[in-house]
Amino acid sequence: MDRVYMAQSVPVAENQVPDLPDCNLYLMDEALVEGVRREGAGSREAGLETWGARLGRADLARLAAEINRQGPVLRSFDRRGMRIDVVEFHPGWSEFLSLAFAQGMHGGAWTEPGQGAQVARAAHYLMHGQVEAGSLCPVTMTSAAIPLLMREPWFHEIRPLLASREYDDRDGPLTGKRSMMVGMGMTERQGGSDLRANLSRAEPQGKGWFRLTGHKWFFSSPMSDAHLVLARDGDGHSCFYLPRWLDEGRRNPVRILRLKDKLGNRSNASAEVEFEDALARRIGEPGRGIATLVEMASYTRLDCVLGSTALMRQALVQGVHHARHRRAFGRLLIDQPLMRQVLADLALESEAATVLALRLAGAFDRAGQPAEQALRRLLTPAAKFWICKRAIDVTAECMEVWGGNGYVEDGPMARLYREAPVNSIWEGSGNVMCLDVLRAARQEPQPVAQTVDGLARAHPGEPALRAAADRLLSALALDTDGQQAMARMVARDLVLLVQADLLLRHAPDWLSRAFVDSRLGAPGGDAFGARPVALASDALLQRAWPG
């Protein structure tokens, strides 16, 4: 008689970590709550609490995973062979955009301005980005386009659609829609970040309209109702408003050639397109399209900082949650000194990013103050460089906390890790950001020097801040080539100084002390847990994730 061997039954849940339970993403984030109040959006907390509870539901996290597994698909023709250039999305895509629209993330800070409007939007963005990051892209571009479009005499025609809180995913003329989105198309295959190399051309057609020919290598959010694009206009480049549908009810001839097969950001579509005499309106001054889109980029870069901060926060929460439930070598991971040191270091990085991001959003709220405008110009590219770079390291480290379970697509860590690099690349890569910091410093050398010196002078008992400020000022005094060689150090030190100043002013003493000692006062590089500073891990971890 043949022997039958039965596999031993092992409980599936043995030493495996449960998914995060339902939670309130606002109330569980002490740094976020404190920052919202400090930066002037305290009157908007009721709405933030409501949406924090909605976004923190476990079913929404599962839906986010699903729409990233089943990405968008291009359908170039209908069943009759007619060209339609339609991108089809998972149904859950509309749910996430509906949530974002209901919160006003796509434009409420411009169409419903008021105290704390930008900070409240930033807080919504930070929570939404922890759950599903791809849907932030069209929201960001729509919001960044509004201040440019508001200057156009025909803005009243589309204002109600941009102000609407009801997302409308129907593909058709604006006359039949309840809301709209605006995308962006700047990059061409031969130029990349060098926008002056763009070859797309605009020819005037009368009555304010132009015909566009050419291509775009990256055309973000291709199903948006309009795009802002850059094209040659005479001897210069101008910015153009390119609608998807024309008033007479026909599609504008923008041909979607393919969707990009991206590392991450998979729920969102990015396309390569060609213009076949597509009709567009010029916005801004003729020949100053690059300057117009650089202004737009100042808003989208803020969102890159926010998006990366959101990824850091979610990765940290997942890492701490895992360590509190997973056992190894006879005890929970969270009880092991080295793991606690690493997680505490990650918690410091996350809180410092949150504090900086909300401070920057507050500067956008106070745009009428010259000092805040100057801070925005200097700090926005520096923050985008450093925070977006750190998000890549943070997500990788938190994935390692999970071990092999973090490396498989069943859990959230692989998606967070794949998502992290996009914010560092989009809207100008790291070197471009650092050169923009130098450009801002050259335009206003005296105020910048006073700002840097003031960050150290505000804390006379902190020699590490003084040393960092002096190093930064010395780099800014070099010649052009010398400055460029030191540009990454300049951007990093500027961000660390601002973060240290904010934490010393507003965070608990033990937290700010740990940040200054580990970031400015100790060698050891940027590897988490490797600095020779014993971090206040118990208090840091409890503050980071009380769950």
C-alpha cells in the first residue's frame, strides 16, 4: 500500500503581521496636528479630522493596492476604427480622484482662499499621499495651473469647473461637464529638463488661437480636459492652453502614441503624444513661456515635497507597526535595541520633513509678505532636493524592517519603494533643484546671507547650527564653478538648518536635541541608525505612531 504523506498544518497567522487597522490619519499624526495649528489652519481641523478617518480605512488601502496592480490602458481606436485616444482606468481611480476633489485639493486654495488654505490643502495632501500617490499627479497640476489661468480674460469661462468639488470622469466637451482637470506637457525627447531645446511650434490662427505641431515625450495625465504646454512662438517659447475637446464637439488632434511603462506611479497614466495642428490658446506673455511654467513649477515642487513626506510617513508607520508585531530571536523586533535605534532615526526624519513641508505651505499662504516670498524661492527647490532624496532612503529602510515580506508585492512596502523616486525626478531632478537654489541665492545675496546667519543666531547655545551656517555661507561666497560643485551640500545644509530651527522652536526638547545631535553634531553619514547618538527611542516611537 502506497504511503501518503500529509503536510503539517501551520497556522497562517503565526508570527505574521496583521494589516493596519482602520485609523484616523490626522489624529494619529501629532506632528501634523501641531503643524496645522502652528501654520494658521487650526480653524479647518474639523474637516481634516473627518477626512483623516475616511482616508485611514483599511478598505481604501486595499483599493489603492488594486488600482496599482491594474494600471491604465490606452485605447487608440473604437470598434469602427475611429481614432479616440482614450486611456481607460480601474474604477477605483475615480474614487480616489473623487476624494481629492471633495477635499478641494485640485484648486480650493485658489478658488476659496482664506487663512490657512494652503496649509489645510497640504495636510489633506499629506494624508491622501499615504494611501494612494498616483492620483496626486492630476490634482497637483490642476492646482498649479489655476494661478496662471486666473490672469487670462477668459478665465471666467472655466472657473466654475475648476472650483467644483465634484469629480467628473466623463470624456467630452466642457460644456457638458461638472468639473475639469488640467495636465502639463513640457518635456521633449531631445531636451528633457533643457526646455529651450523644445521644438514643438505654434502658428497663429486668429482670435487668440494657435495651431500646434510637434511632440511631447512626457504628457502628464493625458485624459485631463486641458493641458498647459510649451511651444516655439516666433523666436521664443510661449505657454499654451490646449483643450482636449473643442467647442464644436470634436476632439483636438492630440494623438496619444503610447503610455509610459513606469517604475512606479502605476495607477496614473503618463503618455507620449504628437500634435497634428492641435488648437491652443496662448497664456502669459508671448515668448516668456518658460518663465510662466517655472512659476507653475514652484507650486508643483511644493507638492513633490508633500508627496515625499507622505511616503516617508506611511513607510515609517508600516515599519513601526511591523516591529510591534513581529518576533525574532526570542522577542519582538520593537524590543531590540538596534531596531529601536533605526526606527527612532526614521521617526526623526519623518517629523522633520512634516514640519518643513507645512512651514513651506505656510509661506505659500503668506505670499503677500516679501520675506515669505524670498523664503519660498530659496527653500522650495532645496526642500524638493533633500526631502525627495530622503524619501527613497526611508522607504528602502522601512522595507528592510519587513525583511523578505517587504520585498514581495503582497504587502505595501514594494509599492511605496517604487513610488519614492518619482518626486525626485519630476519637475526637475536633484541637480536642477540645487542649481535653482544657487540662482535664488545669487539674485538676493544679502537677504539670503542674513537668513542663513539668522538661523544660527536664533540659537546661540547650539554650536552645530553655527558651524553649518558658516559652512553654507562660505560655499555661497565661492565663484560660480565652486558654487556649482558644492550645490548639493548647500541645499542639504539649508534644509537641515531650517529643520533644526523649526524643531528647536516647536518640538519637545528631547526630540529637537536628538535631531540636532544626529544631523548636525555627529559624523557617520546619512545611514539610519549609524550615527553615534543614542536617540530617545521610546518617546520618539510613541509620538510617531501611538497605535
